[in-house]
Amino acid sequence: MAKIVDYKARFPDWLIIGMNMGMIGLITPEIRLITAGFDEKTKVVKIISHMDRMPTEVDFEDFEELVTILVASNYGNFDDVFFEIRHSPDGLLKNLEILSGVVYCRKE
């Protein structure tokens, strides 16, 4: 079973819309899964990207751009955004941390 954290609250529509806008042109073949969550108490968005390889500087720059687009979209009422890029070599869904919802999942 996938690991679930405190960002399990309802996946807000504004987060889905903002993430989809920000991910245009971001998806590469190495990305296995992108998950996001929103903690309503702390007003913090968390994004995790699982990749088949170690992340590069370009990957971090891409996700910084995603965060910028999400913040600029001003869809939701949030105070901060954190993101992680993880190397997840086995790629089994049961071993990946899932937050409130999956924004992108590569078909394998």
C-alpha cells in the first residue's frame, strides 16, 4: 500500500488546475509520478516528483518554474510551496509516497 502523509485532505480543484498549467512542457520520459497535496491548517502545498534517475540541476529548475507558475496563478489561498524530486528506481506504486492526489502518472 502507498504511504500517505498529512497532505491527505481533499485535493482542491485550484491545485489540480494550477499544477496542470505549470506542468505544460515539464513532463519528460524520466518522470514516473508527480503527486501533490495541500495542508489546509498550515496553508502549505507540497509536490513530490518521482523519477527513474537521479535528478539534475535542470530538473530542479523545471520544478522551480512549476512553483512560480502555481504561485503566480493565484488560484488558491496558500502561504508556501515545497517540492521534492526523488530518485525512485523500482517505480512500484506501492513504494512511492502519494500525497492528496496524483497529478501525473506515467503509463508503464
